Amino acid sequence: MTAASWRGAELGTRTVDYTERDAILYALAVGATAQDLDLVFEERLRVLPTFALTLAQWAPDELGSRGAFDTSTAVHGAQRLEVLRPLPRSGSLTMTAAVAEVWDKGSAALFEVAVESDCFLATWTLFAPGCGGFGGQRGPTSPKSPRTPPDHRLAVATAPNQAALYRLLGDRHHMHIDPAAARAAGQPKPFLHGLCTLATTTLAVAQQYGAHPADLRRLEARFAGPVFPGDQLSVSCWRTGVIAFGAEVEQRPALTGGEVEFG
């Protein structure tokens, strides 16, 4: 069974329950502080739209569990999110998932897993070494950050325990906590979830541009390199109609081709 045969595969429908506590824990895990009362205090709570991506994590995990790729070496390559309406403070979210596309990168394949719900549309791009070479199309070129000098550079700190905290939201892949699993994935030590890095960056960009992070309407970015808990991100921002952004750690790319829109 080649990677191409997974194109169009239905991954099922799932209803996931969550509480205000889960939404608050998520906000804290991606960098909200005790002063962000409308993100961490149930009396004023607005749920971060990127929280939906933790609720939908079952979908890419389902594809891996079916044997489409080696889950010990596959990595999250890119993410897109379109917000249709705000997430309720608590409740149930029904989602349907499928493999939207499979691209052939030669030595690897890119699997695009699309998840739909009443509140959002999201697409995971998963980079799977060893699954390419099946004669398929290479797919679109990855977006890149603007070449002009950025309008702003932001210093964004991550916490040493951030990956351990973020794991409690559902993505418990061992490479984010276990040194042996991280080495098997080609990294020297456990690294931060790409979605955590992305959400943390989005919070900082929203603050810079005077937007509320709960007003997010669209988000996308490519994960270009690992971020280790405790690293400081250097985030570059450009106003290009939308807000374009990228992030580095010690001049090493972490996020590229990022774009975000707020309502």
C-alpha cells in the first residue's frame, strides 16, 4: 500500500467534550498569564481559537495509528486554521476528518489531514520520511516570509516546562517528553509541539498589533525547525494586508511563511 492510496481516506467523525478548565489550561500552556483575565478566568473567559487544534489532534493521530507512516519519525510540517465561529466556553465539538491530499517529495510524503466542524476548518500537513517516491505530484511550493525588513521584531520566551504542560491537552507523543523518543525522532532532546510554538507566537503577534487573540480568523505557518522548551523566539512581523510572521531561535528558522488575520 503506497502513500498515494491514502488520498481521500475517511478518518471518521468524533465528538470531543471539554470544559472551561481545559480551555484555561490551554491558554496557560501557550503563554497566557494571570493578568490575561479573559483567557484564564472563567468569569470572563474567551476561548482561544487555536484550542480547537488540540481537540482535533485525534485526526492526524488516527492516520498514524492506521499505519500510513512511521509515527516515530513523522513530524508536523505545517498547519492551517480557518475560524468559522467562536468556540463555546465549554461543551462538545463534533468533527469529521479525511486525508485531503498526499504529495510526493521524493524521499518523503506529505499527508494533508483536513478536519471540519461547525466552528473551524483545519489542515495538518505531516512530513513522513520514507513514504515518498510513488510518482505523485510534489505539491505547491511552501510559502515564505517576506524578504523586506520586518516592521517589528518581538522577543518571545518559552518556558522550560512548556512541552510537559502542553502535553496535558492531548498531544502526548513521547518525543515531547522522553529523551530517548526525541533522539529516535532525530532531535537531541525533547522539543516543543509545533502547535504550541505557533499559538505562543500568535499571542505575541496579536498583542503587538492591538488585536485580541480570541478574534483570530485565519492562521497558517510552516514548521521549519525545532524549538526546545526554554528557548527564546525572535518573531518578525510584517503588515502585508494580512499580518505575515516568522520565528527564529538563535538565527535558526522555527516558523516560516506565517500569516494571521484577526476579526
